[in-house]
Amino acid sequence: MRIKNSLNNIITGLFGQLLFTVTGFITRTIFIHVLGSTYLGINGLFSNILTVLSFAELGVGQAIIFSLYKPIAENDEDKICSLMQLYSRVYRILFFVVLILGLIMLPLLPYIINDMESIPNIRLIYIMYVANSAFSYLFSYKGAFVSACQKNYIINLISYFSNILLAVIQIVCLNFFRNYLVYLGVQIGFGIVQNIIVYHCADKLFPFLKRKDVKPLEYGERRKIKDNIGALIIYKIGSLALNSTDNIIISSFVGVVAVGIYSNYLLLQTSVSSLLSTVFSNLTASIGNLNAGDDKDKKVFLFYVINLVTFWLYAVCSICLFICMTPFVHIWIGDDYILPTSVSLIIAVNMYIGGMLYAPFNFRQTLGIFVEGKMRPIFSAVINIVASIIFAKLWGVAGVLWGTAVARLSTNVWFDPYMVFKRGLHVSPVKYYVDYIWKAFIFLFLGITCTILTQFIPDSNIALVFLKAVIAFVVSNVIIFLLYRRSDEFKYLWIVGKNLSSIMRGKI
């Protein structure tokens, strides 16, 4: 059942994400031609600011979701209802907290946007972003429960159909109204409606969630959640400073137009990353279900299996992205939107580093390792902000992104696996470190090899860019296959692949 649920989640997620990616590129192209790079930069900047404001959530959702894995596995409806009641109350409070914090930040906008007064309705645009972010807390918590029950494919179907319809309506509005406020208003409306639909779907799937006779959680359970939340507050703040401040720093030190130009590169990277994360994020609940048990050897082996998959996919995709990113932007929207090759390189490197953190992060989350090592995110955040500001003054946009890479390599890359192996799995992490370094050398070798093989192919049309991608894809996959075909992890994946094929054909 675990495999079947994961398969349903992955298939629906990939299908929807592909459709959404295509419509997203069409929308972005029209957006650029109608509204220009300034509003593109504002879009990216305010999205970053509101992501930072989400620190008000303080890890509450993550802590409660972790607490749900065991009662879901045991079908303990009473405990589930008690946890969901707490979840609901906290998120209603968070609605007001995010709204108030967002409005408090309004006077600070001139310090973040260096040419703010030249942008019409900038304050109204910001208020609309704040309202959109705040309203998401009123209904989203039940969608998180559906995902925890390994039924994320339901959320996927609703989300992607909604987003595709949104893209179509936004394209129409851009052509007819040519107004960013209309564009944003449609986006906010769709977001609210989507959350309401998911909310009611959860009630239909799990009618017991509507029960009124819910007992409050016992003191010990509340205390445990409170301790986890306390640790996750620090994780949340550190994670936001590491992953959600790039556009803010670029806007402050380079300019909001640079944010807009960079956002096109980021769209390409996030389109690829979203497809990959669709695969892995839909495994989270299954991993959480497994980690609710006591089979240590099975957990360790599964960790290395997932780590091989993440390496394989992220290494290949990062290399293809680096080789094709600049040529694609040149053909797509023109030379005015091209950034130096150094930006493409560090985007690809960061994508690979981030992807390789998936297994440690996911296992740490599903094993409930929140309190131990809770100061690591603070060190990551400080290193990222300091390094990004220093490097921004030296190398512009690329420098900001190198700051993120330095922060991850000096903290997350070694510390998170250490906590998973020592505190969660209770085995030595040395094997993992050796394996990580070996994979890094393979990644470097693949990147150099594919770059050499494709550098003589011109960038004159999309067919030749596609040819570059095909060469890089085939060469890197072949090399990785030859290196890992005899490993236990690959043999396991081969068996799982055959089982999944049988499931898809309806034989199981």
C-alpha cells in the first residue's frame, strides 16, 4: 500500500507539474513583454519577503505533522482529532500574526527597494501580497493532513488543475487589461478558492475530522509538541535566512531590475527542481510511516537508496541546466535578460547541493530529530547573510548565490547527516561522508566532461540547445549507470522499478 500510494502521488504530481511548467513559461513570457522586468522583480522580491514573514508559523505545522505519523499508522482517530484541533487553533492565530507583521513591515519598504517611488501602486501591491499570505493559514492545515495520510495525489490534482486554470485567466488578463493589480488579484482569488476546496475535500475523505466531541491533548503530548516547536523555531528562522533572502539582498545591493532578470533563471531552475521535488516530497509520508517502526537496518538501507536516487537525478539535471540555461534565455527572451555564465554555474551547483540534502533533511524530519543540534540553522543563517553581502559587493548576483553555497557546505552538508546517523539511526556517519565526497568528484567529472562535449555546438536555435541537453543527459546517465550498476542500492531500485511497472499495468 505504501508503494502504491507513493506511485499515485508521484504520477499525479509529475503530470500536473509538467502542465503547470508549460503554462508558467507561457505566462512568464507574456508577463515580460507586457509589464517588463521591473514588475517581474517586484513579484520575486515580495514573494521572498512573504516567505520570510512565514517564520511566524514557527514550525508548528511540521511538529504537529510529525506527531500525526504514528496515530495515522495506528488509525487512532481520537488522537488525530485532538492534534488537528490544536493545529486549527494555532493557524487561526497565525492568520492575524502574519497580517499584523506584514503591515508593520510596510514602512520598511524604502530600505529594501532602492528605487521604490518609481513603481506605481507599490504599497497596495505589497498589502495584497500580505493578505494572500495571511489567508492561506485559515484553510491549509487540513491539506497537510491529507498529505500525511499518503494521499497527496488528491492535493496534486486540485492544485495543478487550479494553477493551470489560473495561468490561462492571467494570460487573458495580461492581454486585455495590461495591469499588474488585476494579475495579482486573480492570483489571490484563486489561492483562497483552492484552499477552501482542499479543506472540504479533506472533510469528505475523513469525515471524523468534523467531530465536535474532541478531547484536548494530554499534558505530556502537548509538552512534547511544545519542545519540538521550540527547536523548530530556530530551524525555521535559519532556513528562511538561508533560502529566502537572496532576492532581498540582490534588490538592496544590485537593484530590483536585477531581481527580475535573475528570476527568469530561477524559473528555469525551480521548474526542474519542482519536477524532482514532486518525486521526493510525495515519498515523505511513506518515509514517516516507515520511521514510525523499529527496523533500524531497513531505515539505514532506505536512506542510502534515496541518497543514490537524489544524486543520480540532481547531478544529471544540474549539469543539463548549466549547459542549456543561458542559451535558452537568449532564444526565449533575448540578450537583454542574460546574466554572466558564473550565475548559471552557481545556480546549478546550488541545485545539486540542495538536492543532496534531501535524504538527511527528510529523515531528520520524519525521525523527529528537532531539539538536537537546534543551533545549526542559526550558524547557517549568519554565514549566509554575511557571505552573501560581502560577495554581492564583489560579484553581484553570482556573489549572493555563492554565499548560499558557502553556508550550506559549511553547516548543512556535514551536520544534518551526522544528527540523522548518530541520533536517529544510531550508526556511524563516516560511510556517508566518504560516499558524499566520492559523489561530489563524480559530479565535477560529469560537469567538465559534458561541458567539453557540448561547447562546440552553437546556440543559434532551440533544436541545437536541445541537442546539447540530450548529449549531457545521455553521457551523464551512462557514466553513473556504469559506476553504480553493481551496488545493492541500484539492485534494489531495479526490483522496485519492475514492481512499479507491474502495478502500472494492473497486475498487482
